[in-house]
Amino acid sequence: MSRSHAEDSWSEEKRSAWLYRIVSDAESGTPRQVLFLELAQAAEHQAELWVAEMTKDGVPPPTAYRPDLRTRLVGWLIPHLGVALLKGVLAAMKVRGMSLYNAPAPHGTPTSLERLDGKPQHRGGNLRAAVFGVNDGLVSNASLILGVAGAGATPSAILLSGVAGLLAGAFSMAAGEYVSVRSQREFYEYQITLEREELDQYPQEEAAELALIYQAKGVGKEEARRMADALLRDPDRALDTLAREELGLNPEELGTPWGAAIASFLAFSLGACIPLLPYLLLSGATALGGTLLATGISLFGVGAAISLFTGKQSVVGGLRMLGIGAAAGGATWLIGRVMGVALS
């Protein structure tokens, strides 16, 4: 084993221990305080294992750990912003147990502790993303069209602006989704690589960490240890569970970058087409009236669809979205009107 790999692993464990103690202090007075203090001790023990590896190979081990600037900055932010807000940053820095800060599952929904059989979970994440993508395209392009119309532009100029808004918004959304999902996957793959190496290097210590997290979720000490030990018999299952419980990641929710980009592009384009269609099929004031009618009906429909994910009544959700869209469109129309008068 090379010195650089062993020393990097030692440094990561020491960094984790350093941050665990700060998280523990931030959770003072809660059951999580003890959990993160024990995780800090476990990380220190794992760092000692890397020292032993370097000593066995005749490599001088590091003498002391000094947190780098990034680690010190995160350590300073923890008590000021809270652990929950920084859970993604902390997970990326090998601080485990961030699944404790995930939103609790609705009543009757299987928890991560109940998903140890590895069976796929069907979720409405893709449908939800599609609905919100359509809503983004609808509101943004309708507002753009109304703003240009308020400025007194000709129908052809309004149509051109609407097409430009559709393409610019769709490509922007697609690029953003691609970068976001690509970054998520790279983070996930890096963390899984670390977990796989640690399972090979010190499986019992990894099982002990997982047992501590289960205990923090209310599982009895003996049962938590039994569950953690059982996972070690199936490395693939163990990696999947470690991703969920230690990292707070759900591998099933990570799509492909290109798939997310294309879906986002299509959803935004679909929404942006709705206020634009009347200018392709009608003319003059009739086209503007058609845009208002089509946009209003669509906003109500999108709001009703969003209520499926919020539990609100569909009529209330539809009216709320209609009001939000009307406010955005009215504001841009007035701004366009004022600017059109000022520039004429």
C-alpha cells in the first residue's frame, strides 16, 4: 500500500473525527450528541488502523493532524448554520449519520430500516419533477410574452420573443439539471468507493458505525448490532445500506445526467409552448386573449396536479397557482407597459 493512499485515508479519518466532535457539540443536550461523539471515537480508532498499516510497511506515520482551511470553515459554519443545512457538505467530507437529518417518511411509508431487503422503491420523484418543469416553462414564458405585449410589440415580435424564451429557458434548465445530476452521481460514486475500501479494510468498525446510527433511530443496542453484522455477509447489500444510513443517499433516486437534462428540456418546453400557441394559431388581440385563457387554464391544472404531492385540495392548489401566475404575468405586463411608453 502506498504512503500517499494510507496517509490520505488517515487524514480523512482524523478530519471526520474533528468534525464529529463539532457536530456533537452542536447537538448538545440531544441523543445525537452521544452518537456523534462515539462516531468521533470510531473515526479515531480507524485512523489508528491506518497508522498501524503504515508502521507495518515501514512508512513513518504522520505526527499530528492539522485541519485545512476548508475543514476549519465548515467547522465554523456548523454552530452558526446548523447541521441539517450542511448535511450535504458534511457527507462529502466523510461525516456519517446525515440520514438522521432527512425528512421523516409519511405515516405508513416504509423507512430505510424497513428497506434492508434491497427491493426497489417506487417513487413519484420523476412525475413531481416533470410537473414543476412544466410549471416553470408556463409561468416564465407567459410572463415574458405578456411583458413584451405590454410594451406594445407587434405579434411577430411577441412570437419571436416567446420562441427565444422557450429555447433559452429549456436549454438553461437542461444544462442545470445535467450539471446537478452529474455532480450528485460523482459524489455518490466517490463516497461508495470510500465505503467499499473501508468495508474491505475494517468491516467490523464499519458495522459498529452503522449500529450506532441504528441506535440513534431507536433500535435497541443488541438488535442494531445484529442488523449491522448481518449486512456484512452481503457486500453489495451492505454498500447500499451504508449509502442510505451513513450518507443519507438513496441510489434509486439518482438518474442519469443526460436523462435528467432531456426530461427537463421537454418538460419546460411543454409548459412554455402553451402561452405561445395562440400566437401561432391566431392574430392580434385574439392571440393575446387566447394566451391569457390557455395560460389560466393550464396554471389551474398544474396547481391541481401539484396538490397531489402536498395533500392540499386540488381546487385550492389550482386557485393558488392561478393567483401566483396572474401576479407574475400582471407585474411583467405593467413593467413592459411602462418601459414601452418610456422608450416610445
